[in-house]
Amino acid sequence: MMDPETQKNRNYLQQAWLVLLLGFLYGGALAGVHTSLAPRIAENRLQETLNVIPDLVPGAVIQQTEMLSIAGPGGQMERIYRTADAAGQHNGWVLVAAGQGFADRIEILVGLDPQFTTITGVYVLDQKETPGLGDDIRDAEFLDQFRGKSADIPLSVVKMSPSLPGEVQALTGATVSTWAVCDIVNQAIDQWRDPILDQQVSSASGTSSADEIP
Amino acid sequence: MAAASPTALERFLNGIIPENPVYRQLLGMCPVLAVTGAMKPALTMAAATAFVLICANLLISLIRGLLKPHLRILVFTMTIATFVTIADRFLAAYLYDMSKELGPYVPLIIANCLIISRCEICSSKQSVGVAFADGVGMSLGFALALASIATVREILGSGTWFGLTVLPSFWPTWGIMVLPPGAFLVLGLLLGLVEWIGHRRATST
């Protein structure tokens, strides 16, 4: 005679084995798809980034732009772009930043001047916000608000026309998405200001490496 | 014994017009309204939905003997979600711009009732061949519906079809057609038209 506990467990397995098995199989299949497609998706995203860099830092030229890998706060290497104009003169930075939005992760590019004093442009690389409301964060009209804002004052969201520096007008019905974009921009600037400005002083510190842009 | 289940040919033909997912069953209204502003996104959505629907139908039909009644919806959802994720990654890898244009609507195929209803009605009860025919027929019906709405909206709203100019330049493009209200207007008018044709045919015979 089986004890009731074993009987109960056996019963669960009899009921759920197909769900468990399919879970493993589907997980494996998705891992395979991800492994084979991820490099190509990353390549597409890099191309998109390079295409918008001249828009994020006025005067930047892709051929003169360097891609740097710098150790982030977590220790892992992160990618940033050091832009330059046609003459090769350094004219700004483009940061890649991400954070939680209303629906899912939002990935953003932030353009800054060389001294980290002014935001020169913001671009939304990836988002899954509510269609018709939050996904308006991609619109030029919304993103143009960030251009020329001081990088020293953390951005904040207001519902009416902004009156103070650092204020961004919320999208109607999408205050959370607006805050998410502002927070991601604020954090990116906070995170990178010191490492990058320090590095410029001691440029031969060896913690960064420039990659060729394909 | 209940009436015999439809054959593969009947399933296939039913999906196209007599049980058209959009015009007769009113399923999948979210993509029908959201991505039919132009032909290219509409047909990409139709293709992605077809891939998910046919694959899910085949797989569910293969394992139909193992399904437990109270866990079947869970299995359907897991299967659909897996194929949707595969379709989404493929679009991001090979049709990146289209993937960005469709945005969340590709992941939202998971919530398209058309697919789960076919799993429930057909593939969990019938053979693989019938389930395949059903998937192809329903996919064609869905594509036909999306294409018909997108044709009206793109031509009237942008003066183009598949991005090619088809209306003379003096045509004042109806901006409302590519906006959300245009989707509702065109869907409503086409639904009425299909209903009217069906009614006329039924009374004339």
C-alpha cells in the first residue's frame, strides 16, 4: 500500500507530465533559435544605431566615430560611442541605456556633448509600450524635447508645458512611459559621467578598447 | 453519434470564405484594425500568423491523444507562445524594419483568438492532415481579409498599393484612412458588404 503523500505526487506527475515535457522542449527550441539569430539581430541594431548617430550628435560622422567598450558599474563591458566630425575632431558621446518601461524594457540612445553638459539627442531603439499611447515615445515631437536640455539637472516629468529647465512634458495617457524614458536618460548620464570624464584626463589608463566599426 | 467531423477539403475551403476568421467569425480584430494601414505590414502579419497557426495546429494534432481536458488550454497557449516567439525573432533578424514597424503586434499574435480557437475546434480533435488543411485555409482567409482592408486603406489613404503610386497626383489622399478611425470605417463597410453579398446569394437560390 502506497502512503498518501507518494500517491499524491504520482498523481500530479500523471496529470502534468506532458506540460512539463513540452516546457522543456519548447525552452530548448527557443534557446536554439535565440542562439542562432541573436548575432544577426545585434548586427541589425548596431546598424540602426550607426544610422541615427549623426542625428543624435550634430555634425558627427560615422566614419570618424569610435565604438568603445568600457567596464560599467557591474563590471561587465558596455558599449558606448565616441563621435567625431568630418575633420576627426571629437564632438560628443552616444550612450546606450535601458530600463523598465510601462510594458517591457525600453532601450534608448542618448547623445551628449564631449563635456557631458548638454543632451544633444535621444532616440528609442526598442520598446513595447502600449500602442497609441506609450509607443508615442518614439515620435520626433516628443523626443525633440530632450534636445538641448542640461545634462547637469536630472530630468523630471510635468503634465503641463514645462516652465523649469529639466522638465519634460508627459505624453497624454502615458506618464509612466514618459517617466521611464527620463529615468533611463538620468541614470545613463549619472552612470557614465565620471568614468568617461576621468578617462579623458588619463586617456592611457587601459580600461577601454576601441573597436573598428564595420 | 454526432454529425461527422468536416473533412480536410471542407476545413480548407471553410476557412477561406464560408467561415472566414475575420468576416464571418470576427476573430483577430486587434491586428485587423492595427496593421492594415498598408499592404506590406498587413501581409507580413498575415504570414507570421499563418506560420504560428499552421505549426500550432500540426503540433496539437500530433499530441491530441495525450491532452488532459483540464490542461489543454495551457498546452495550447504554451505551444502558440513558442511559435510566436520564433516568428518574432525571425522578423527581427531578417526583416528588421518591418519588425520595428509592427512593434508589439507580432508578440500579440499570442492573444489572437483565431489560433487558440482552431486548436480547440479542429486540431485537438482531428488528424494531422485535417489540422494542416484547416490551418492553411484559415490562414488564407485571414490573409484575404487583412489584404482587402489594407488595399482600401492604402489606396484611399496614401494613393499607393504596396508602396507603388496607383492614384494620380491630384487625388487628395484621405488621411483618416491610415489613422485608426479609418480601420473601423473600412472594416465596418466591408463587413456589411460581405454580409450583403451573402444574403443576396442565399435569397436568390
